[in-house]
Amino acid sequence: ELIGTGAKLKLNDEELTIVVKADVTGDGTLDVVDLSQLVLHIVEKDRLEGVRLEAADIDEDGDVDIIDLSQMVLVLVDKMKLEE
């Protein structure tokens, strides 16, 4: 079973929320659905929030923008690896 963005992990008395870089949909995979969600966010049609927004910030600069989109495309076409 895949662990995706938004999954909860309970550790002792603390509950942590998992964020998987580029997994905007939370299904544990990176695919064209994640890409389309990122596009919709950038064109302000469907804004991402919370952990979904955090997962979309691929370059971790605090902004979700065209640079994150281009990096996601490169990952999808296997031209770039996501950093851990």
C-alpha cells in the first residue's frame, strides 16, 4: 500500500501528517492528475491548501509556481529525480 500526502502517522502521543513531494492528490503516486491539479492552482481555478500546497512546492522556495510545474513535468518524463 502506498503512503500519500495527507496520510497520518501516530507516534506515541503525537500525530504527524505525511507530505510526499509532488503527490498533490494524496494517492501516493506522481501522475498527470497531480500535474493537472498544479496547473489549476497556478491559473487560480482550484487553489491548493495545507499539505496539498506543501506537496506542490517541489523546489521548496515557499511559492507554488511555474518552476514547480516545470520540475514536475521533468520528473514525469523521467528527466529529473526528486530530492529526498
